[in-house]
Amino acid sequence: MENLFQDTLLQSAGSEISISRVLRKLPETMFILYMLIMGVSAFTIQPEEHPGAAENCQFRGKYFKTDFRVEGEPVVLRCPQVQPWLWTSVSPHTSLAWRKNDSARMVPGKEETRMWVQDGALWILPALQEDSGTYICTARNASYCDEMSVELRVFEKTEASLPFISYPQILTLSTSGFLVCPDLSEFTHNKMDMKIQWYKDSVLLDQDNEKFLNVKGTSRLLIHNVSVEDAGYYSCAVTFTHEGMLYNVSRNIELRVNKKEEETIPVIISPHQTILASLGSRLTIPCKVFLGAGTQSTTMLWWMANNTKIENAYQGGRVAQGQRQEYSENNENYIEVPLIFDPVIREDLNTDFKCFVRNTLSFQMLHATVKEAASFSWGMVLAPLSLVILVLVGIIWMHRRCKHRSGKAYSWTMFKTGH
């Protein structure tokens, strides 16, 4: 009986030890179980905010560029939020759909023969004036959906429509430059076989003309020694074949000729090499450059401190480079950039400040050193004042002495005469 009682006590003690061990490990066990549940949920529960329908698409706005095209020619609209060179990598996972803004139906329709989607782009062939409008491209995959719109304007090919459908390009007078036939990538896959015909004012340019050169294998036209008469409307055209039908693809360009901007050698006329300043005061040192009749736009002007840019040397902004100013005086051009100290400290007295100016003709630099101005002292004022007073006293004394001697001489003369 006694042995049975001892065994019972031993069993009870062992049970208490086991329970205490379980209680000590219970928080750790619960944490591991919680982490397992959260991990499984992350893989099994899909977030509700994932857009899977068109009504959940985010509209990213209108594409900045409007397509101006000519009636009867092919038109290709690219989805603006998907770049063409990225299409091959995203196409297995992303679907693109097009619709017109004034219609809920998708384009192209089932019975539409002039429109189709190829590599994510909307093709319209041939384009008609009623195709003008806003087209919306919807890009969707398993995790997101977004939309952007692009504007299309189709014009009848007339002289009146030229200002609307022409690409402005600029060349400089008395130089040689290129005109570029734009937006032809969809129709010129083999550039070496690309044959572009160029026209000026609807007249075909002579290929043997030394003035104009059609650069083979490119979409560029070289114009030698540009003159004012070269300004005007140009057009470039290539042919495109689709299902046995031949189409013309043309682009119109308005060439504007600008006068050549003259450059002169810039001259730094300020600052002086030594600038006096009081410690703790605010100081502005202007770097002023004379350009004569030269252009201001191609001339660069900046400050450095010990061969370091000002914004890097003084990141706190105590010393800063001010705004560039461009102005004219008596029909001569100047530019100016100030260096601003707020305030001047003793460290600035040992710093080498430099003003630099550069254009295509010249590069110049001027040193500027800040020196401490002499502080005000009464001794500096009283010393010259004392000297002035001393001189005046001396003059008065000499004047009285001379007057006194003159009086004695007169009395002696009277005495001798009377005698």
C-alpha cells in the first residue's frame, strides 16, 4: 500500500512537470501555427482590389501626341502605354483591346474589314475622315488594368489641310541639314530597300540635284547650304503593299529657316580680383560678361570655389550662385551670374573663387578673392584731424609772429626818423 502511494506521488509529480513544460512552450507553438496560417493564406486568398474587369481600370490620361493623317492612306495607332519594343516581352501576359470614345463597342467590329489589331496596334486601311476621333487602348493582365487615349485626325489631301497635317522642322540659314520623314517604322521594315520620294511644293525633287540629296537606306533628305528660298512645304512618300493592294504612305513637313546666330568671344568685365567685405555681412559678387552682338543662348557662365562647384562646396546654401540674367545695353548683349554670401565668414578669406565663361569660340576664367575690410576706428579719424589742427595752429602762430615782427620794425623806423 505504501509502495502504491509512492508510485502515485511520482506519477503526479511527473504530470505536473510535463504540464509546466507544455505551458512554457505554448506561446512558441502558437506563434509558429499563426505564421503557417498566414503563409498559406497569402498563397490561397486573392486580394479583392485586383482589377479584373474593365470598370476597375485606371485611366492614365490622353497621349500628348495627336496623329494627323491623310484620307485614303494606312493609319497605325500604337497603344501609348505599351512601347513597341516591349510588346514581345509583355504580349504573352497582356491583352490589348481598342474602342472608340464615342462608342461602347470594341474596334474592330466583327464585320469591319478596314480595321484589325496586329501586335497590339490598331490598323485602319484605308483611313476615312469619319475615322477621326479619340481611341482608347485597354491593357490588361492578371494583376492590373489601365487605359490611355490617343487622338486621330484624318484630313482630305488638299493644300488647305497642309498646315494641320505637316510636321514642323527647322534648319539654320547658310548651313547644311537634314529633313526627316517621320513615323514610317510600320511600313519600312527593310531599310536598305526603302525608297522614299521627296517633293517640294508637290514637285518631285531631281535626284541629280546638288542642292538636295536623298540619303539611301534612311528616311532623311540632305539640303546643302540652306537658303531662305528653301523654306516651305515638303512631302515624302513610300509605297506599302497589303493583300496585293498598293498604298501610298506620305508625310508632310513644313521647313522653317532660322537665321544663323552669331557668336563672339565673351569677355569677363567683372568682378575685380579683390573684393573687400566685413565678416558677418551679406555680400554679392556679380560675374558680368560682355558678348557684343553675340548670342546669349550658347554661352555658359558659372562659379566655382577651390575647383568645386558652388552647390557641392556649400550644400547648406550659405554661399550660392544666383539666377542668370541676360540683358542688352546700347544694342550690346551681357550676361551676369552673381555669387551670394549670406553671411561672409573667415573661411571665405582663404577660398579661391573663380568665374568661368564658355561658348564654342572661347573659354575664360577670372579669380576673385574676398578680403576683410578694415574695421572703423576713432584713431583712424582723429589722426588726420589732429594733423590738420596742428597745421592750422602752426599757420596761426607763424602769422602772429610775422605780424609782431612787422610792428617792431615799423616802430624802430619811426624812432630813427624822429631822432
